[in-house]
Amino acid sequence: MEQDFLARRASDGARQIAERLKPCPDLRVKAWTSRRDRGVAVWLEGLVDPDRLQEALVSLRERGCEGQASENPGVPSEEVRTITAAVRAVLDGYAVIARDGASGARAWRLSAAPARSVERSENEPTLHGPQEAFIESLAVNLAMVRKRLKSPRLKIETFTVGETAPCDIAVLYEAGVAKPHLVREVRRRISQIRVDYVADSNEVREFINDPRFSVFPTTEETERPDRVVAGLMEGRVAIIADGSPTCLMVPVTFAMNLSSPEDYYMHYSLALPLRLLRHLMFWSAVLLPALYVALVTYNQDLLPTPLLVSVAAQHAGIPFPTIIEALGMMTAFEALREAGTRLPRAVGQSVSIVGTLVIGDAAVRAGLVSPGMVIIVSATGVASFTLPALGLVQAARLLQFPFVLAAGLFGLYGVLMLGMALLGRMASLRSFGVPYFAPIAPTFIRDMKDVIVRAPWWMMQGRPRQFESVERERVPQDAAPAPKKTTWWRWRP
């Protein structure tokens, strides 16, 4: 059993910390003395604010009173008793202050870890509404949620995951709204994570996901605090990992992946056509190349005669079968998209757009692909860009290829069979017990107000039934004012 940190002199404890961390050129040890006591301060340069530390040590020397020599009322601190706890505190950005003969050392929170400032959301941009986005600091992210949700029922539980390099993971939920079984299930899954180091929230997501081998996202990933607050008030649970600029929300349904934050910051009548467009574009991104291959290869009789003549003329002289042509163009488009992502933002957009135009035009002029195939693949890429959830975009990109293979081998019959298998798979998915196709299958009529359409706010007084929230109504019926009825012919300016 490890001895207490304070069973020896403070200098011996500092030497033990240095032995655990060596070689560690950024470790700093400074002796201090007061009128009655003496001791040492141990910290890592770059993780501790030197000005605040100097002020704290000056204050400590001036007081020099028993019982206060290792405590500073103006600085948050916690007690450490073992060398292991002291090393963990130093690595967390604390300054460990110990004095000779004391019964306990204190770890002062004087951290000044490097972090970027709060900026606009880049992956979920909106024209209206809040523009703040999470950063890589857990404390800042929790503060951003607290700033928006000033509720005493907001509960935050912290878990430590990681055997070699521990990482703090916060679980947020609204007590009295979130289903207790859901909160317990989140606790259980996070506590069962066994890993040496957590680099990002994606590692946590893969450990707690329901289906281990599904391309569809069953956890919502967002970098916007306003979306997190909206989810908490619906009865969902948020998971934030230290060092990650994104937050995980569970459970999630398929329809939620097709809703954008901007839907709730514009008039409800404008959100209706946009949501319909996103639903159409998702299935277009998955099926459009496959339908083109099937119609050109096997089911030409379904095309109108003028269109069939035009398509046949385009394919005259093409040396490759239609399926090879489609797979080649799709692969080239994905390669250009990936190259645009890896390059700097100012250059990447130009490469992805100009490269697609140049390569497509050169391929058509060389007689390698038909103009119709270039149009279909480009339209498919544009359709995938309309989806707000990155996980759903990646799923659509992957599903294109098996559908094209099925269309090239079996025509529309293969597309139909694979589509039925896909729908069956999606209907069988669960996200922390919630059906993935809810509220469509199973059907919750009341929740349909926020699926294909976005009803006015005054019509959505109830929380989603699919999440089985404890409080079903957002505003108690006895507290909600009765709507005023105005007859148009009685109105006077």
C-alpha cells in the first residue's frame, strides 16, 4: 500500500513526483517559507498560470498561520494524500502545495492550459440563431451549457475513463424530465469502457453504441450548445468528453438527422419545404446512381423514347460497361472530396469544385464516360451536401456503392431487394431502446409535428413521447394561459 504523501517531508514528496515524471523538463519545483512554515510547490510549466501562482505564494507567505499555510481562500483547491494523487493533480494542471509536517497537501486550481477561444460553428453553420460552438475544454463547454440552461434540475455527473491517461467525461441530463432508466443505462455503458486513452468523443460513441456494425449514426454528434440544451429539455442525455469539441446526444432517431438547427430559428412555414427537400435528397444520394445504371443496363423500356435515344447516343463509343463507368466516376468524385477535406480550407474548396469540373469534362472529351453519368454523379454529390448530419452523409456515401453493384447485376429488381433489406435493417435499429424509425414506426401521432414538418411553437407544448420523458408537457396545463381567440371582423387597427 502506498504511503501517505505527507508522511515524509515536503521536499521528499516533490522528489517522488519528479521521479514518477522524469524525464520532465517542464516540471517546476519551488520552495517557499513563511513565518512559521516551509514547504514546496510543484507544477508543470504551461499548465499553470505563473502570475496567479506567484500571487498565491506571496499570500501564503504573508499569512503563515497554522492550518492556512497550504490553503488559499481565493483559489479552488482539493486535498491530495498520496504520490499517485499528487502526480494526477499535477498532470491535470494543478499546483500541488505541501508543507513540512502537515496532515495533508493541497492541489490548487491555477490552470492556464492552452485552449482556443469560443468561435462560430463550422460544421453546423446557420444564418440565424446562436453562433457559439464547443471547444476542447470540458469546463468551458459545461459553462456554455449552464449559461443557456439556467435550471436547478440540470445535473452533471463526471466519470473518469482511461487507464494510462485518465479523461473526464461529463453526463448531463435534466432531472425530472429524462427517463431514469435512460440515465442509468448511460452510466452503466460509460462505466464499462476499458481503454488506455480517450482521444475524442468518437471513441466513447463506439463503445456505447447499440448496433456495433451499423453505418447509420445512432448517437447525435453536435458542436452547438443550443442543440444540447434543446435535447436536454426533450428528455435526452448529453455526453461531453474533455478534449473534444463535440457533444454526443442519446437517444436519436433517423428523422432527427435530417433536421437542421436553423429549422427552429426561422418561420415554421419555411422549414416545411426544406425538410421535405432533405428527405428527398437523402434517398436521391443513395439511389440515384443505382437507378440510372439499372435503367440504362436492364430496364430501357421504362424510359421515354426521346430520352432513350439520347442516352443511347451518349453511350455510343464508351469502352466500359455502365456499372464500371458509374463506379469509376463515383470513386473519382469521392477522392476529390477527400482531397478537398485534407487541404487547407481556402484551397480545398477550389480543388474539389474545379477538379470535378476539369476531370469530368476531360473524361467526356476522351470518350471514357458519358455526359449523363457525369451529371448523375455530380447531382448525387450535391444531394449528399444538403444533409445536416455528417454521420448520415457518410452513410449515404457508403450505401451508394452496394446499390450500384446490385443495379448492375440485377437491375431494378436488385435495387428493390436491397432497398427492402435496408429499410428492414433501419427499422430494427435501436438507440438506447428507442426505435430508429420513431415516431413513424412505431407511430406517435403527437410527435409527427416535428418530423416531416415543423409545427408552430405554440402547437408543440408536449415533449416527444418516443423518449418517454417523466414530464410529458413542457408547460403544466394549469400554468399555461388560454389562447386568445380573435375574430377577424372584430379587429380594429
